[in-house]
Amino acid sequence: MIEIKDLKKIYNGVTVVNVPHLEIKKGESIGLVGNNGAGKTTLFRMMLDLIRPERGEVLINGELVAGHENWKNFTASYLDEGFLIDYLTPEEYFYFIGGLHQQSPAHVDDFLSGLTDFFNGEILKRGKYIRDLSKGNQCKVGVASCLLQNPQLLMLDEPFANIDPSTQFRLKNIVKDLNKNKGVTTLISSHDLNHITDVCDRILLMEKGVIIKDIATSSSTLSELENYFGVEQAFAAPVKIDEEENH
Amino acid sequence: MTSTFIRHELKAFWRSKNTGKSIVIRVVMSLLILYLLVNIFVLGFFLDVVLGKVFPKDDLVISFCGIILLYFLSDLFMRLQLQELPTLRVQPYLQLPVKRNALVRYLTFTSLFSVFNLWPFMLFVPFILKIISADYSSITALAFIVSLLGFTVFNNYLALYIKRKSNLNGWVFLIAAGVIILIGLSDFYFHFISIRKISYSFFGHLTTQPALALLPVAFGGLMYYLNFLFLKSNLYLEELGSRKDIKYKSSTEYPLLSRFGSAGDLAANEIKLVLRNKRSKSALIMGLFFLFYGLLFYGKPGPAGSDGFKVFIGMFMTGIFIINYGQFMFSWQASHFDGLLVSKIKFTDFLKGKYLLFTIISTGFFVLTTPYIYFGWKTLLIHFVMYLWNIGVNTTMVLFFANRNYKRIDLSKGAAFNWEGVSGNQWILSLPLIITPYVIYWPFAFFGHADIGLTLLAITGLIFIFTRSFWIKKLEADFYTKRYTIAEGFRNK
């Protein structure tokens, strides 16, 4: 599905992304984790041809992303509010996106009725423009517009960050269902280790632009990740004190 | 605190993505201003001679006192169109321990640093020193200068007040400009009132009662205070606005446009953009204001009523939206540009949507100018030729420049503190658009074949309209070399 070759992005002499090789197979569900500044969003943006890499290339279904448009037909993504046309009402936005994929407004309405639970009555027929919605509700609009496109590849950047716990739960189920039952390849980044290990079969851990771990999710994955992110520091401090006391 | 604000503003200027472009604009602007100032200074220096020639029957001082208020009235009209509003992004300071008064004071005080406030002094002070202080006393001369100061400050803040109000509601600008034109007309056309008499009744008394100079100063102070209060209460505007605004926003569709496929959908979206955001909406309403420009010039004797001038006015009236709105393209869509790039939109359709939008709105404006047939069918013909020029050549030029615009405009922020672009600077950017038709028209008109020039303008316009698909391809290829820079600039808040 996705192949990344020798991808490198440099800002002011600092390498922010450096991925020598990465292959994602069709139907995989990938979780991307890493601290702030690890390069997750930059990697996403390069995969979507929004920024130009210094070196290397990204192929989706064997086609170069840069300079081509074909991948847009089956790729849906939501990185941030910058993806939404904020002066439209959610309905208008959905009709617009649906129209781009040759769906009639009636078809879009039909599809959206299946998302009633996910919207929790806060999106449709509220008489608000997208810009007047809260960040969490904007995220719902973004995710829903991705689902509307019937993608084969779904990319979400920190989708759990702004939404309430019930919606987080529902979103997890939706993503799992897409992946397991419809064979959609999913690529999700998050800071929530519980969610990401729950949803994804394969975890990529990024640090300073490099993928330092590529693990298949198992029962020990969560504790392994927790070790990397937190415990390291928690252990480091007492050890030092111990040494001082010993001397 | 003020010095900190100035330092922050300077940093914002130098660190912006558009610094190079802004500097070029500033340099051109300052050269123009310098030229104007020299002119005005020379005029001011010989004002006594000029007044003697223009009003040979009247006493010099009487005619001098007569023109001062007249000057300030036209000054107000100029300021409304050209004066720049001082800006500061206030939001980051609001929750900090910075006094609100300090913020507002900074905004109000910096507005005094405008060349408009130099003009009256350059124009009138030489006369006051040469004639008034010689004929009367230096106290009288001082009184004149003090009242000049008062009127200048008054005009300065009145113009800014109107501009700020009209940023929230475009009609305010139309009404204010209408009132000024009406005052002018009721003097020179209807002869109800005489501004010169009113002006003399004040400045004439000033020669005997210098203390009267405090009156305009009081007006000026009052206007300053009004501005201060308005700004201070509007520091809350962002939250107040969204809470008050509970009107139900309904969805609209434009079925006619959906016939044009994706391009039509995009154009429909952009019409919504224009109508649903204060700033873009003002651009449209300003266009309506320009429809009255013909009334000011047509039918007048001399160059103002000539066909050559109609070419200019006709282009403005049918194409003002293209110039005014188009020069900030694609910045209007900056906040969702990433979304446009990743969704299933061909850039060709994107450009076609722009052409469609411009054609629709220009057609609307052309239809609105049809009553000018009162000034002869040829006037309408010129308008039509310029309409063709606008939807053919100017749209393409505007889109060419749009590929070179990397500055974000945040439409979702309230318009009250979002003033960039409502100043003289924007006219500099539109110079190429204004000059090009003359490059074709002028040489022929000069040798007495204006009709050939006009025909050529029409033909050029038509050629561009019929070769649109070619230009769209060119623009698309150009866009692909710049898309990353544009997208990055737009992400840069």
C-alpha cells in the first residue's frame, strides 16, 4: 500500500524526519507514537504531498505521491482543523466532499444517518458554521468526512486529543471495524498509549525523526511503550541518588 | 509598554513570510509620498499667490479662511479611502498583566504617525507665517496653528472611527462617504450652503478672538476619547460577537452552479466565503461604492469626462471586485488550504472555479452600470469593453499574482482587529492591473485613433477569454512549482 524510500526532511540544518525504508501492507493498522517534535505530523504531511522532502519519495499503491493525484481517489485524511472549510455548515461541507466523490446529497444524508451515535447530536442541524464548533466537534466533522469518502487508506493525526471519552470509545470501534471488516489500511498517531495499542496491530515509535521501534502489538506492547516514555526518567533519578549515597 | 509593542510589531514585520514584498511596497509608497509632500510644500509656499489668482476680488485672508474647512472636508474623504489603520495583534496580550488602557493607547497614538497629519501643516503654515502673522499678530498666527492641530486630530480620529465601524459593517462606509459627497454637492451643485462662508465665520473670528482656537482642540480631544472608548469596549469583541450571534445558520445551495461540476461547487463555496466573512463582504460592498464613481466624472467638461477617463472608470466599476478581492487570493482560503490540497480536487477545477466566480460577479457589476447609458451609448460600450478586459486579462493577471502570495489571512478572527489591506498599500499592488489597458489604449488615443485602441482592448479581452484553457494550464504548471511555499506560508500563523 505505502512504500517510503530514503525519506528525509531537514529544517534549518536539523533533520526532523529520516526514514530510510518503510513498507506498509494493505489492510494493516499502524499506530504512530512519539513525543512532541518526533516528526509524526511532518511524516504525515510528506505522505500527503503537503511539504517537499529534501530527499526520497513516498509511493502509495506504487504511484509517487508528489506530482500525482491518483492517490487522492482512495486516501482520506484528517490532520488538523486546517483541513476543514470553516465558513461552511457541516452539512454543506459533507455535501461538498461527497460531491467530489460523485455522491448525491441524498446519498450523503443516508451515509450520515449511520453516524448519529458518533455525532451525538452535536453536528447536524445545529445551525452553526464549522468555525463556531468546538475543537472536538470539528474533529468529528473531519473524521466523518474521511469516512464519507470510502477510503482504502485512512490517516488521522491525534484524533483522540480533543474528543470526549464516549466519542473516543466510538471512534476506536469505527476504526477497528473499518480495518477488520472492510480491509481499510489505517494510520493513526496518538499520545494515548492505551488507545493506540488497543486499535493498532503494528506500532511505530518515532524519536527525533527516526523510527526506532517497529513492533507487532502483543500483550506486552503497552508496558514496553510505557517503559520507553515514562519509566526511564522515573528510574534514572533514584539511581543517581543511590550512587551518591554509596560513595 | 509602548516600546515593547513597537519592538514586537517590528519583529512581526521582519519575520513575516512576505517581508520582501512588503518592503518593495513601502519603498514605492514612500517615494510617492515624498513626491506629494514636495508638491504640497511648494503649493503651500506660494499659497498667497495662488489664492490671489483664484479669488482676485476677495481679500487674501478672507479667501484663505474660506478654504481651510473645505480642505478638511476633502481631507476626510481622502483619509476614508487611503489612511492605514494601525494594527496590533491584541489577543496574545489580553490575558497577560498588560493594562487594557496601554493597549488601546498604543493603537490610538500610533495612528497619529500618518502623512495625512503632515499635509495641512505643509499647506497652511507657510501662509500663516507669511501673511497672518504679518497682518495681525503672532498670537493670532499661533491660534491658527493650534486650530489646524485641533482639526487635524479631529479628522484623524473621525476617519479611523468610521473605518473601524465600517470594518464591522460595510454600509457605514457607504453612508459616511455619501454624507460627505452630499455636503459637497449641496455647496457646489445645489448651493444650499457655502462651506467657505462657514469656514470664514470661524476662522474670521479667530483673528479677533484667538481663544476660539481651543474649540477645535476640544473637538479633537473628544474624537480621540470616542475612539479610545470604542477600541476599549471592542477588545472583548471576539467573545461578545460569538455569544450574541445566535442566529441559526442555514445551509444554502446554488443549483445553477452545480452544473459546472467541481469548478461550480468550488465557486459556490467561494461565494459563501465572500458573503459569510466580514472582511471579504466589505470588499464586495466597497465595490458597490465604486459604482458611483461614474457620477463624479461623467458629463464633466475636460479630461474628467473624456472617453480615455471612461476606460479607467469603466475598468474600476466592472472589475473592482477582481482587483480588491483577487489581490489577496489564495489567502482567503489559507485556513483550509491543506484540506484543499489533499482532497480530490484537480487544480484545473480550482482555477476554473476562480474564473467562474470572477465572471459571475463582474457580470453583476456590469449589469449594475447599465444606467450609465444616460451619458450616451458609447459610455456603455466602453464599460462593456472593459468588462471583457476584466474577465479576460485582469482575472488571469490576478491569478498569476495569487501564485506569488504566501501570506495567511485568518478570516475566522473578528474583523474588528483584522485591518490589513484596507489602505493605500493595496492600490500599489493593483497598479499593474490599472496600467496595462493604457499601454494598449493610450498610444492610439494620443494620435487621435481612440476607437482603434478601444477595439484592440476588446479583442485582447476576447482572445484571453477564448484561450482560458491555455492560461489555466500555464497557471497550473506555475502553481506546481510554488505549491509547497504557498501551503507553508498559509500554515504560518
